[in-house]
Amino acid sequence: MGGCAGSRRRRLSDSEGEETVREPRPPLLDHQGAHWKNAVGFWLLGLCNNFSYVVMLSAAHDILSHERTSGNQSHVDPGPAPIPHNSSSRFDCNSVSTAAVLLADILPTLVIKLLAPLGLHLLPYSPRVLVSGICAAGSFVLVAFSHSVGTSLCGVVLASISSGLGEVTFLSLTAFYPSYFLLLTSPEAQDPGGEEEAESSARQPLIRTEAPESKPGSSSSLSLRERWTVFKGLLWYIVPLVVVYFAEYFINQGLFELLFFRNTSLSHAQQYRWYQMLYQAGVFASRSSLRCCHIRFTWALALLQCLNLAFLLADVWFGFLPSIYFVFLIILYEGLLGGAAYVNTFHNIALETSDEHREFAMAATCISDTLGISLSGLLALPLHDFLCQLS
């Protein structure tokens, strides 16, 4: 900060010969308001980034119901007990599994996250956020005015691009902040050197400092060998997160549609939406619980999630749960496990990686949840077809 203040004084005296020198602005670290400003900012970024992705998955049952509706009518089924669409099966099945929507909502994200560690850091943050926002808005427009399943799935793909690009961008951005939960503070204040400097700063691939080549947290100077070494060290965190997301999304998009209770006033579509809402409520609560509960061994969460999958798969096969409310509780618990695994994984990485590796580590670990979700969608498709053919 002393060098920054000195350079500012020299520019002022040399340019206009002023007798007085402006005092340097106090660093933002001294302002308590900066903590809340950044905390709220990141909270809103995360909320908006996941919104389109979550909405598409929650509406998956309705999106696929296009095949059974004429025109652009509402997909909401107000009836208390719909007639099964596949009369040869004891399940009320769509002709296409909701896992198809999951794959459309996750495969573009998988491609983005696979390529991100290789060169996405060269693209400035501002264009990334802009593209993410445009894709999110386009996804809602396409799905809302769609008259076919194909067009709707194109909208889902746009939502996936928005979510994937946004997630890898915002998680990488946290590498420049010392605390992720209610303690975010702005990086070192920039020298306001006029419009030209502002434009130049906006074109920088990362948040600019006075010496970008030595800025901690930048992954642009890492060699491929260093990246591979860091990635191998991350496997302790990546593997459990892959397993957690495989299990929970196998439940969400492979089993939710088949967990249909006829002894309730809720229609099949309404039951599906309640399942998705309760899952997301659990995720939201646990992702916000880091300050209250820090879990070091995330593999335990992966084991518990696999037990959830086994239990609900057994219920789909044998139908032993007497009430939908038991499923509601299990799904809420499933969301709590998933959210806890996610937030604790990235928190542990932030604590245990060095400054120069942290940005790359955050971006590389993003692949974990996406890989698990993709695998679950691929396996849920044949499972849906097999179970729906059962009499």
C-alpha cells in the first residue's frame, strides 16, 4: 500500500504541480460494510446462477408431458389421481425418463468444466458473467414458449451453459477473497487512474493488482505438470463428491418419477415438484451451515448418501413405505447431505491449498458434482425403461 500511495503522489505532483497531495483512500479492509457487501453479492450470484438449473430439473416431469398435451397449454395436472399413462406398468411413467432432462441440463456443464482448467482463466470475468446471464434468460424464453419436447430441451441446454459457466467463474473468483462465509472483503483497492486504466483493467483475465505477474492465487502461470500434481492431490476431495452427487441425482431423476403414491390428494406432477422442492430446501440449508458445522471427512457423507439410494431403490421395487411423508423426510435429509458435501469440500480445499494453486483447485474440483450427475443420468435412463416395463 505504501508503494501505491507513493506512486499516486508522484503522478499528482508531476502532472499539475499541485502543492497539496490527496491522502490515499483507506483500504476497504477497514470498512465493516465491505464484509456485508461482498457476502450479499456472492450469495446473490450463487442464488441466481443455480436458479435456472434448478427450475429446469423441478419442471422435468412437466417438460416431458408436452408429448401428451395439445398446443402450448399448462402442464399442471390439477386432478387428485391421474390415470396411469402406461397401463401395462404399476408405475405412472412418462415415455421418456426425466433423466433425459437431467442430461440436457448437465452435459454442457460437464464440457465447460472439463475445458475450464485448461484456459478459461484467460477470459475476463465480466464477459463470462454476461454470457451466463444471457443464456439463463434465453433458457426461460425457449421453455416458456415451446410447443415441443425438443425445443424445451434446447432451453434446458442453455440453462446448463449458464449454470456451468457461472459456477466455475464464481468459485474461481472466491480464490481472491480470504473468507467465504460472511467475511468476504474486497481485494486490494485499485488505483483510479482514469478511463484508459479502467478499460485496461476490465480486459484483464483476473482481478488486476499492481504486479499481476506475482499476484497470489493466479493460476495462469501454472505449468501442466503443476496442474496435474495439484489435481492428483484433489482426488481425496473429488471422489467423495462424485459419489455423493451420483447417488442423489440417481434418486432425483431416476427414482422421483417412480415414487408415486396414489393414496394422496397430490397428483403425480405435484408429488414430483414437492420432491424437488424439499431436496433443494435441504441443499440450501446445509450449504448455509458451514459456520455452524464443519465436516472434515466428506467420504462419510458419500456413504450415507449411498444408503439413501439403496433404501429408496428398494422402496420403488417393493413399495413398502405406507405414506408419501416418509419419502418427504428422506428427501429432505438427502438434500442436507448433498449440500453439506458440496460446501465442506470447497471449504476444505480453500483452507488446505496454497495461494498460487487455489484458483485452479477450485475450478478443477467443479468437475466432481457434474461428473457424478452425468453418470447418474446415463444409468437412470435404462433403469426407467426397465421398471416401466414391469407389470
